Amino acid sequence: MSCILMSSEIIIKFGNKVREERVKLGISQEELAARARVHRTYIGMIERAEKNITLESIEKICKALDLSISHFFKDL
């Protein structure tokens, strides 16, 4: 399996997990973006696996979802 394919898979899994956790909280992409202090379109891009985000952004999103980073990645 190539590194590019592996990267794509984790980006897709990450985006799906963000969407899943956001939906569990019953909040919109806009609300999550406000909580994470990122632009609203950024959340959509993450959920659609269009962005490979930084560790800082992962931390912001996890905090906005009220999850620890370790809990977020537990079943990823």
C-alpha cells in the first residue's frame, strides 16, 4: 500500500469521525467551527477529506467536540 493511499485513508477516516462526533452533539458545521475558532468552510473541507490538517487544528477540533485527543483517535 502506498503512502499516498494510506494518507488518504486516514484523512477520510478523520473527516468521517469529525462528522460523526459533530452529529452526536447535534451541532452544525458552523457551530463546530465557532467552537474551534476556525473558518466554517474549514470544517466542511475536513469532513470531506479535502484537508490534511495540523496537530494544532486537531487539538482545537477535539476540544470543540468535548473529546480528548486520545479518545477521538481510540477507534479510528
